[in-house]
Amino acid sequence: MTTLHPLARAVALACLAASGTTALAQSSEAPMSEVVVTATRNSKSVDKIPGAVSVISQKELEAQYLLADDPSAALATYIPGYAPSRQKMSSTGESLRGRNTLILLDGVPQTNPLRGGMREGYVADTAIIERVEVINGASAMQGMGATGGIVNYITKSPKGEGTTHSVNARLSSQLRHDSLDWKTGYTLQHKSEGFDLLAFGSIQQRGLGYDGQGRPLGIESVQGDTMDSEGTDLFFKVGKNFGEQRLQLTVNRFRMEGDGNYKQVPANFAAGTPTSATRGTPPGAPPRNKVETSSLEYRHNELLGGAFNAQLFKQDFASLYGATNTSTFQDVKLAPVGSLYDQSEVVADKHGAKLTYVRPNTVISGLEFTAGLDYLRDRTKQWLAGTGRTWVPTLDFTSLAPFTQLEYDIGPLTVRGGVRHEDAKLDVDTYTTLAAYGSRLVQGGQRSFTKNVKNIGAVWRFSPNWSAFISSAEGFGLPDVGLVLRAVNRPGQSVDKLFDMEPVITRNNEVGLNWRGALGNVGASYYDSRSKLGTALRINSAGIGQLDRVPTRVRGWEVSGELRASRALSAFGSYARTMGKTATTAGAPMDVALGARSQGPDKLVAGANWQWMPKANLRLQATTLKDRDINIGRTVGTANLEEHFKGYTLVDLAASYDSPWGKIGVGMENLTDRQYVGYYPQSVSYKDPASHFAGRGRTLSLSLVRSF
């Protein structure tokens, strides 16, 4: 097992030692008001936002994390249109409503659209997340990349006056010697006289997982795996209030790295066994994620009759992938063909600023005016870490985007509309492709675009308990130009001619109905999402991705709700139906179903919460994924579009108890020990022996959170 960093060992020892001390009873958590900032850039009640906006509370997150310390699994449980978790470090296929998702941490972009390495699922420790705000459907309010929606992780802040220390510890096991996962962390909170501070440190070690038949789960040795890995997180937030003004600094440093103790065993389709793992050392350095996010925020709540907010941010992201001797990496000048192992790394550095000014009652009563300006500089590259070769040259992207929004309240009716003007350019230096593509010299250049992205919608609260909304909103993203640039195999090419810089503009038209009352809440919506110039990633027979610019359309409907039989007993559930279509080529009929890289299957989630004692809660939930067989016999070139998925149902059980020693949690993931192969491995990799991954079998988790 990899030796732990000295700082990590110190945090672990301190936390485990503190967990044995006497603790005071935990204070009860105040209920969170349903106010979001992600959709409007200013605090706004959910029932005034035209669209399907969700808030996952801290209580809901804690219940899900008792089962699995997996951010994507929480989204798949609480967000109807979110695709199933991969249970891997890679988030490929974890889409929202058949589109790409913009991931934010306190408003700071974590997604890398220029060269999508799909590692944005693990950017922070789950223990620092207070709530998650989700916009379902296209949106440009927070910038590019949200063609399917926005997921904004909001970090914790001190709530009560005084100083509080807390320790969290978590153990998870399948009762086998090498299946133990453990995590421990320490939190310091202080608040007094307008000053507040929150500091957090954690360390985590994950073992090997087993499927429902007791076989070791397959290690994703190239794209990265959460099994057989270690992670650390250091988080710091400090703020000061000056009357109606506030200044706040936030810094987060997250690491996750494989230990490299296991190697892959290919699937045996004839014997019916999925991809597995055995003791051994894979070639090269283990895959890893390194993410550093920082932001400085200033807010003035009484500036010229309105509220002004400014945020400066920076994010440094590096994701290393496992070593492979793929034909793409071979070069006879370096080693005989087939003997060269190399590994790629995506490095992305972002910095930018977000300025927002909101003024209510502008000119007339009830008219709210919002204006702002966003700036983003993103430098992304992909290189081969073993030999130092360039695979994707540095992509230098700059964006400047002013926007304005108007909202008018007319009694029970709220009408919103706005426009964002995106002015962007991309600079690429001259570079040489890998030997596998002929070592072609590609002339650098600059591409640019300007676009106006619009939105309009209305919410009608036609009774104390009922409301309806209608909206039409655009989101925009960029094609993954890195895929195109790295695969040039013809001489005399230049950046000016290689790819279409036109962004992916997606318009999401949606109608919805919501009911909220003393017995609970229910919401339903229908959406139609279209992009005339979309993107489709297709894998050819050589295993190489190619990017096609083709139209896409995704239609679907969702229903979710909670019903409370009493203060102690409630039931919840959701159902999502997603229907995505695209074309084989531009101008061809849209008769090809979107595959698992782009959309999830139809999904049903149902469960119940029972407070069977004043300080004890029990949660039982089940998730059903429906069968999906698409594109039978369809191909594009050498890319096979056919996919098959046999659905399954997983049942989970979680319980918590506020004891005198702290909050104790118990979770049982996959309660029935169901044997299954995940949605993505079944669909995309159903003929790939290296990627036919089974899911986790029955897993027991224990946790303790103590405050003093």
C-alpha cells in the first residue's frame, strides 16, 4: 500500500484520537429554506424560478453518504434525469437529461470543456458540502458547459456563535480482508462579531470492492478507479462582515490517487464472468486527480439601492490516466512497436471573475434588474507524462460575457427574461502530432465566435399550494476540440481549417406543475431539448474517439415528490423518462438513439423515511433502471452504435441515531447483494473484456460525527 503523506498521517491520528473523547450532544440543524442562487446569480425562492430547479439539502446528502461516499450516486438518487454513477474515478456517461453538466464548487467552474477528461466527479470531500443546487435543463447563467444543466456544490459555513470542533469517521466493508474503506476528518468552526472561519482536513483510504457473487471488482486501470486509492482534502473558508458588506476567501485542495496494488483480469464472456482484479502492480504511475480551487468574494447588499457581488476565482486541475501500450502511443524512435507504455495527463488552469448587480423595484414597483459581466481564461493541454510528448497542444481560451436579466412580479405571476452576449476566442500554437498519426506538423491559429444566448419564462402561483411554469432557455458549450487536434493524420493542416468553432447551442423548452402542502410536495415537468449543431463522440474499431457535429434532440418527462403520512413517516419517489435522438451524419434523418455516453436509462427511485425514535431515523430506498436495447445493427464507419442493457433494481438501507457520543450512522448498500453489471459497462462496453465492470455487492458502512 502506498505510504501516506506525513500531513495525512497527522490528520488521521488526530481525528481517530479525538473520536475517543467525551463529546457534547450535537445541536439540532435548522431546516434550510429553499432559496437558490445558481439559477439567478442572486438569492431567489424556488417558486419564483421558471424551470425545474432542485435543492439537495444537507440532511438528504448525509443520508445518501451513509450508503456510499460517492457524489455522483447522490445526484443519481435525488435528481431524476441524472444518469447512474459509474462507481469509478471517471464520470464518462454521467450526464443530465442526455446532455453535458456544468459542475461548480461555490460557483467556480470545475468542468473542462476544451478537453473533456471526465474527472469532474471528485473535486472535493463530501464532508464539506452543505447543499447542492441543480438546474435541470440548458442554462447560460453560470457560463459555458451547461447544455444539460448545472450542479453547484455549496460548501459549509459556520452557523452558530462561538467555536465548535467536530470529528467525522467512516468505515465501510464487505467483510473481506482487503475491502475496508475508511475516512476521518476534523472541522473547526468559529463565528463572532461579524467574523467567521471554517477549516477542515480529511484523509481517506479505499480498499477493493466485491460483486454480489464474491468476486473482486475490476480495476479501471487506465481511466482511474476509486477502489485501491487514497485521498486527502484541506479546506479553508474565512469571512468578515462590515455592516451590509462582506468579504470572504475560500480555498480547497483535493487529492485522490490510486495505490497500484491490483491489476486487471479481463472478463470471460463465455464463462459469464465480468472484469475482475488480482494482486499485482500495473505499469506506470497510478491514476490521480489533483484539484485546487480558490475564490475571493465581495458582497455589498445596499449599493445604489441594490446588491453587488464580485467573485475572483482560480482553479488548477490535473488528472493523470493509467499507463497503456495502445497503438496510439507507439513510436519506433522510442521503443519497438507494442512495447512502449505511456500515460496521458490533462492539465487545465482557469482563472476569472464574476460580477453581478441586482436592483429590485427598478423604475416601477416589482421590476427587478440584473446585470453582470463574466471573464474566463482557460488554458488546457494533454501530454504524455511518461515521454513528455504533446498529445493535445495548449488550448488558450478567453471569454468575456456581459449579461442582463429582467424579472417582473405581477401578483401571483413572475416573468423573467434575459440575454447573455458571449465573445470568445481560442488560440492554439503550432504543434506536431504523435508518430501514430504520422508526426504531422499542424500550423497554429486562432478561432473565435460571438453569440447571444437567451432565456425567457414565467411562473404562475395560481393557488396557495399550486404553481405552474413555462420556460425556454439556451445553454452553450464548445466541442471537445482536443479530440480533433490530437488525431490529425494528414499533412498541411492548420487550426483554422481543422474544426468548426461554432458552439453547441442547446435550447430547452419546458413546462411544469408543482404542488406543495402540509402533506408534502409533488412536481412534474416535460422538456424538449434541441441543438442544431450538436456533438456525438463515437469510438471506432481502433478504440479512437471521433467527434461528429450532428443535430441532437432529447425529449423527456420527470415526476418526483414526497408525501408525509405523519411527522415520523414519509414516502418519496421519482421517475424519469429520457428519449434522445441524433443522426449518423449532418443532414441525415434523426433516427439514431443516443447511447450511454450521452444519456441514462429510464429510472425509478422510491423509498420511505421513518423517525422511529425521537433521535433515530431509518431510510429504505430502491432504484430501478429499465432495460434498454438501441440501434440494433447500426454503425457509423467502423463505430458500432448498437447497445444492450438489462435493467436491475438495487435496495439500500440507512439508519442514524443522535446518541450522547455523537451522531451514529449505519448504511447497507445493495441490501439484497444483487449481482449486476453497471449501466455504462453493459451498454458501451458490452463486448470489451477490459471494461465489463460489475457493481458493488452488499456493503456495510458505519459512521460517527461528534462535536464538542
